[in-house]
Amino acid sequence: MAVFISHSFDNKPEFDNIADALSQAKVPYWNPAEVKPGSSLRDQLREAVDDCDVCVVVATHRALESSWCGAELGAFWGARKPVIVYLAESSLKNDELPPIVQGDVWERKISRVVARAGELIDEAKAESGSSRDQAKSKECRQHDCRTA
């Protein structure tokens, strides 16, 4: 369970700031530096979207122009996974954001983005544990297991 940071590669300093803050808070994130050379970028991004439970969008003019960032945002939105919009450029206005996040609550403070991402990861862990417990219980019912 990790955070996916959607950003333009032109905004590496903004990515690094979010990544450093997540690391300090011990919130795991998917690191694009782990992309394997010679493998399909599309497939690796799909896998990262599947594996991550939260998306932090580093909203800058460059990111909003990026088709990759748009695809990542759409993938998380379509998967009904939480998206946190970090407004990294003060000149961006709500109506410049992608329509699927316009009107949503966005944040300018990295500390609040990181805190919320951590909360959402904790919630996903709790749900995952609950789902595993329910699956075990169902399996036991199917096999007439006795639990202590």
C-alpha cells in the first residue's frame, strides 16, 4: 500500500519535496526511479496504479499539460481511489484543474497533503485486513471450519 505521486518530470523539485515529506512521515510511495529500463512504461504505470491506494497530483501548469498526468489521474478516478490535489503553483485556479477534480478540496501545504495521504493509507490497510478476515471467515463457513 503506497502513494502514487502524479507529476510532470519538469517538476522534479516539487516531486522531491513531496517524496521527502512522505518518507519523513514513514508513508510509503511509489518511486518512478524504480522503473525498469527496457520494460513497458505503460505496463509499469498500470501496475503502480493497481498497487497504490492513493494518488497525490502535483498540480502545476506543466502537469496539467501532460497527457501522462491526465491518464494517471483518470486511472485513479476510474478505480475509485482517493486523489489528493496538491496545488504546487500558486497561480493555478480551480477552473484550470481537470474537470474531474474541479470543486474538490485541494491543498497548498505539503504537511497537510502528507498527513491526509497517511490517513488514507491507514484506512486502506484496515480495509484490506478486514477483507482478508471476511474471506477467511467465508472460506471456513464453506468448509465447516471451527474457529477458537
